[in-house]
Amino acid sequence: MDAYSLHLAMAALVGASFVAVSAYYMHRKTLNQLLEFAKAIERDRDHEESAEDGGDAAEHLKKYPSRRRRKGNGGYYRRGSASLPDVTAFSGGGGGDEVEKRNGPAHVDAIPPGLPRLQTLPEGKLGNVSSTRSVHLIRPTSPKSPVASAFESVEDSDDEDNLTDNAMLDDTYIHTNGDGNLPLHINANGEQTPMDASSMIRSHSVSGDLHGVQPDPVAADILRKEPEHETFVRLRISPTEIPSPDEVEVYCTLQDCLEMRRSYVFKEAVAPWEKEIIYDPGTPKPMQNPFDHSPEGKSDHYFQMEDGVVHVYANKDSKEKLFPVADATTFFTDLHYILKVIAAGNIRTLCHHRLVLLEQKFNLHLMLNADREFLAQKSAPHRDFYNVRKVDTHVHHSACMNQKHLLRFIKSKLRKEPDEVVIFRDGTYLTLKEVFESLDLTGYDLNVDLLDVHADKSTFHRFDKFNLKYNPCGQSRLREIFLKQDNLIQGRFLGELTKQVFSDLVASKYQMAEYRISIYGRKMSEWDQLASWIVNNDLYSKNVVWLIQLPRLYNVYKDMGIVTSFQNILDNIFLPLFEVTVDPDSHPQLHVFLKQVVGLDLVDDESKPERRPTKHMPTPDQWTNIFNPAFSYYAYYCYANLYTLNKLRESKGMTTIKFRPHSGEIGLAMSPLSNNSLFLDYHRNPFPMFFLRGLNVSLSTDDPLQIHLTKEPLVEEYSIAASVWKLSSCDLCEIARNSVYQSGFSHALKSHWIGRDYYKRGPDGNDIHKTNVPHIRLEFREMIWKEEMQQVYLGKAVFPNFIDP
């Protein structure tokens, strides 16, 4: 071994020895510190016990000043921070001093808030056991809950919503400990008070001992629990500084935008809940004859189309417009102002900051209250996600069935009605059998893959290919026969198929749908044809309402020579509606059909690039070029005519029709699975972000024929969303409640489905026994909304009790 290697080995040996010695002394020092710390704790405990036994408290605190700093008023460690939100616990009972508001009731046995207390026998009934010791009680299993038998009797009943209140449920299960007294606990004043039943279900065992103790009847306890008594950890997050001048300018601009919005939103003169007061929201009586028409007579109103907008006068000689609406120049001027506001850098920055803050507030709310929300849901008898009402708020009627259903229907018609004449093609009338022979197909050959109506990878960012999926087996003639109502057989096959879908909805009982059916604007007779198809096929269901969708296809019709200007489309769409409103007897079938129509929609590919409309756009009769008008151009003329029509119908006591276009619905009806096949990957869908921020969002199916595989496509939509985005049961029920609220179903049905006061904000408008949404969640949503309004209005917000549409 050379000298270099020897020196290197010696250096390594010396270094290792030094490290070992250092580690030994550091370890010894740490042990000494731990021992000293343990001894100090023991001394503190001894002094605390002596102080509690009558020692001098002042001298105790003087000797141990650190305990003054480390303990709050309630004896618990508390640390304040100006940078963290003030998290305060509130109980349904209310009251108590400041300490109890912050930390809950003071407990002499130092059990943290929220955990079950030790149950002790009443003083004087301990027998041979010392009264100073606490004795664990083993509560026997409670008798069978009377609520369970009630469930068995009403599980399949139509009147399940008329169950008895939780407050009226039998509580004899509590009196099973011999003397029949409620368990006692010691309050902050040292007095023994009966333990509330709600505090008895905090854990699965009475004493906290997980072994050797009979389990409590947790399910029965929960069923007898009133959800309103749940504790809610409220977040108090308020700005610590006054807004800067730049922020004040932004908020003033946002105030202008909100006021502008209010000037355009249609509001009924008398709200539905004021017009029809519901005292007992029981099951509304079904309409016996929904398509019966009784003569009503013609009113004196006179209407006239002027520059693309219908104006109504009291009579033909009157010159005063009864229901004035903003003209096109005003609308597009306001539109440009909104676009300018959106593009402003300081506004984008502040709004982004507030939106991100909303997401973080909701996440913090879940961290603090998710368990409480779940416990409140457990306490709502009979309700769960499966039997709360949910509405499919966006589904196209021609694709409302799944592919297996359509295949089964086609095979059935081929077997039962092969000789039915169904189409006229190439100068020849063809039977159903001849149609399939011309396609070289038989009923045996048909399967789901051959039908080829399901969207796949080829439809992504290809809206044209997606539309071709409406053609079974790729044949437009099959679409005309089975999925059209204006064909040679007057839509009989589609009518029968629709009634089967209605039957599925009625069987599910808790699922409703708003089916969107098209009026194209090619001719005025389209309305009468559609109404005739609805009435003749008796297409009515208490689970279904209709929306009319207007495909934005002016350029196609112009190229085909069907129309000469955009004014032709407006005439064909709106003039029949004004005619039937003024004189219901002129279109009796259309009159009864409009009672079931709740909205108007605009349909097209909104991702197409468009030229921004100018402030002075050409009027519809001047729009004679081959280019399709922009979405905002369509939107204004549909809005203006519908606004005037609704004012006229409202003045005559008729139902109104809301404007609910694909892009910009007040309540956001989102279809993540459909978007996943067309434009946006599922994981990039903004639905969970919108939901966190508190937007009024709901889930919908869009096109079950192309998208879904199961018999219940709406539940499939919810289940996939819950799995991918990890939505809780509370989240799903809140989304379902949103779908009912934003739908066009009647006030009476909404009162029956989600509560008599559904139109009120926050927990006042929630009935957990119908929605299964805890008051905790709705109280949080209302609190956040108020904070944002106070922020925008600089502390001067006025909060209406009802929800602004």
C-alpha cells in the first residue's frame, strides 16, 4: 500500500470517528431536553390540579406565565392570524357567549367539540359506584324504527312526499335505559342537563370504546335527527382594505353592466308565486284532456312587422305601441359596450381574481363542512340522489332515445308492418320492406354497429359528421321514415317512438325532460304541422315540456332559393305566433300546443368564427346576401319579437315562452359527454369549475342516440360526472335541484318537486326532505353571493329574497 492510500484511509477513519462522537452527544442532548420537557409538563399538570382543588390561581399564573399566553378563554389552544379567514362555528340552537360562538360549548372534561361526550348516570342512581366517577352506559339496540315501515309502504307510492315530519317521529327508543330518563351531560355551568338526541349520533359507540360494546342503532338515530340542527362552520372572508381607486372604477363599470342586464331581462308583471300561492305542495292533479280546445274569441289587438320586429297596438286605429322594446341600434351599441368591458385588462384581472377566490372558498367550505353535509343528508328520510327530481335540460327530441331502443323499434316495425307505404322516392311509393330491400338489408342483419348512429373519434371537431350520425345505417331515407314528423306517414313512427320514451320517463318517475324540436322558418305552415303532429299522436306527459329550436340556416335556404331575405324567416317564425295569440280560434291545435312550449332556442355550431355586428346593421329585409347573419343578429331579432309576444300573451293570461339559446342560457345546461365527442375533452370541461364558483349549472344529455349506452341516459351523465370529478352526493343533489329550478316546468310542479318556497334564496328556499340538499350548502351559496354583491356595489347592495332570473 502506498503512502497516499494510507493517508486517505486514516483521514476517513478520523472523520467517521468524529461524526460518531458528534451524533452520540447530539442524541444525548436531545434525550435530556425531552426528559426536561416531560418533567415540565408533569409539573404543570400537578400545579393545575392543585389550582383546581382550591389553590391560589393568581399565584399559579404568575409562576407559569406561559400558560396565560397559550390558552384562550375556553381553555383550548387558539392562535389568531390576520391573513387567515375567521372560521366560526354556529349551532342551530344559537345563543351563548363569545367563547361558545367561536369554540363551541365549554366542556369540563376537555373533550374536543364535535366528538361524543361520555354518558354518565344521574347523580343519586349510581348504586355502589362513586358519584364522582363517570360510568359508561351500554345502550341496548332500539326497537324497529316506525319510519322503516313507512318506507316499505310508500316506496312505490305517488304520495311519498306526504310523509310525516321528522319532528313527529317516535322517540321512544331513547327511553330504554330502565328509568326512562334521557342521558345527561354537564354543561358549562356545571349543571346536569339532558343530552339532545342530535348529539347522540356523533359516533358508532356510546362510550368511545371501540371494543366489547354493543353498536348503537346509528341508522335509527340518523332518521330521527333533524337536519336543521346541524352545526355549520361559516367562513367569514372579508377584505382587510378598502378598494383601491382602480378597483372602485371596475366595480362601478360592473354595476352598469348589471343594470343593463336588468333592462333586457323579461320579467312577468306578477311573479308565478304571487299569482298562484301554494299552501300544500302536494301532487298536482294531472290534466284530464290536455288537447281540448274551447273557443276563446278574438281580441282587438293589432300587430304589424316593422324592421324585423313585431309591434302590437290596442286596435287597428291606434298609433301607440303597447309593448315597446329596445331597437337594434340600442342593442348593438350596448353589445359593443359589453365587449369593450370584457376586453379591459383591469376588469379581466379583478374578475379572474374574484372567480379564483370563489373556488378556494368552496374548497375550504368542503374541508370544514363536508361531513356535516353528509350527516344532514342521512337525516332526510326517504330521499337520496335516485329519488330527487332531476330534469334533462338540454336534449334534442330527434335523438332522445338510445341506439338500442331505436334498433328494437325498427326491427319491430319490419316484423309487424312490412307492407306499410312509408316514403316517396324517385317517383315511386315504397313500402318499409321495399326500402330495406333497396338497401340490401333484412331485420336479421340489423345490429347496433350496422345502425352506426353512435358518435366516435371521427366526429371530434367535425360537426358535419356528427349531424350525419342522425341517419340510421348512413341512409337519409331511414331518418326521414323514423326520425321525422313531416313525412309521408305524417310522423306516425316517430310519434310511437316518442310515446315509448315518455313511458320510460313515467316509469322512472323522478326524471323529466325538456325536448327541443325544430321550426326552420321555411314556411308559415310549419307551426300548424308541428302542432297537428303533437295533438294527433297525443304526445303529452307530465314529465315533459317542449322547447322550439331555430336552426340558423339562412345561408342554406338562401342558396336553395327558399327565402329571398332574412325577413322571410322572421315572418314564418313569429307571425303565426302573434296570430294565434290574438285569435286562438284561428289555430286551435297550435293554441293548445303552446301551453306546453316553455322556451325558444337557437341552434348551430357556435364555434364558427363570425364577423362582429356593427352598431348600424342592415334591417332583415335588407339582408339579401348569401352570408349567414352572426349569432348576435339572430339573437336580437328573436329576443325582441319574443319579448313583445310574451307581453301580449301575459296581458291575455296565457303562458309565456322564455328565450333560452344554446349559447348564453341563464341557467347553464351543460352536456360534458356530448362535448367530449364534439369539441372538448372531458377532463378539460369547465363544468366542475363553474360548479365550484356557484354558477347555476345542470347536467344534460344533449343526444342520447349518439352519446349514451344505457336506458337512463341522464343518470349515466350524472354517474360519469361523479366518477371523473369526484362529486359527492350533496353535489349531485344540488345539481339536480338546479336543473328543476332552471327548467320551464310550472310553478305548481316546482313547488311539489323541490319545495313550496323554492324561489327564495338560500336555506329559506330549500326543503331538504324534497331536494336532499342540506341547508348548510344553500346557506354557504347565499353568503358567498351576498359577499360578491357587497363587493360589486361597494357595500351598498340590496338583496332580494327571491332569486333574480
